[in-house]
Amino acid sequence: MKHHLLLIIHLLAASVWVGGHLLLSLRYLPKAMKYKDPSIIRKFEEGYEILGLPALLVLVASGIWMACDYGITPSQWFHFASPIETVVSTKLSLLLFTLILAIHARLFIIPKLNTQNLQQMAWHIAMITFVAVTMLVLGTFVRFGGL
């Protein structure tokens, strides 16, 4: 029962994280690019961060907890020795990539977001969205025993 509750919490957080990035990528980013208006992205980011960042933290915590429930402890991460461990390790690798992209965007792009670096921000948004959807798809493989 505990694992099922963790899964529900994880899926709700994933809905916020992945859904928010899909909304940003498919609705707000095209509009910002069309009008060359970085304020569209900035406004979305300001409103989304209050939900998105806690959702990401919940995803990380619940994901690690569920991995441990499956017997994949931190000492086994990145060994890719079993199908479930492969899913966990791949998702953790993608999480690290997400964090690198997010830190880069937060420190170097967002503070001076303008029409000149809007394309760079668009690339970051597309990559984080792609990674988020990929992680969601990878999570579905747990039900089938992993990769």
C-alpha cells in the first residue's frame, strides 16, 4: 500500500512537471518566438516555478524512495546491472542533465532574457521538455520489469 501511495504522489508530481513543460513548449514558447517577446516566457516561468520546483523535488524524493522499494539502493545506481536498475539509472542520468540545463538557464539566460538569447532559451525549454517526457515514458517500463 505504501508503494502504491508513493506511485500516486509521484504521478501527480509528474503531471505538474511534465504538463507544465508541455504547456510552456506548445503554447507559450511558440507565441514568444512568433512575437519575439521574452516577457511571455518570463511571466510563465514566474507563475510556474511555485508549482514546478516543488513538483520536481517530490519527483526526486518519491522516485528515490520507490527505487529503494525495488531494491535499487544508491550503491547500485549507474551500474545498469538489472532491468529495473537500468530504468532508475537512466532516469537519474536524465535528472542530472535536467539540473545542468536548469542551472545554466537560471544563471546565464533567464537573468538577462531578451530577444537576442530567446532562441537559446527556446533550446533549453525544448530539451527539458523532451527529457521530462522521456523520463515519464521510462517510468512506464517499471511495470513491465524494466528495460
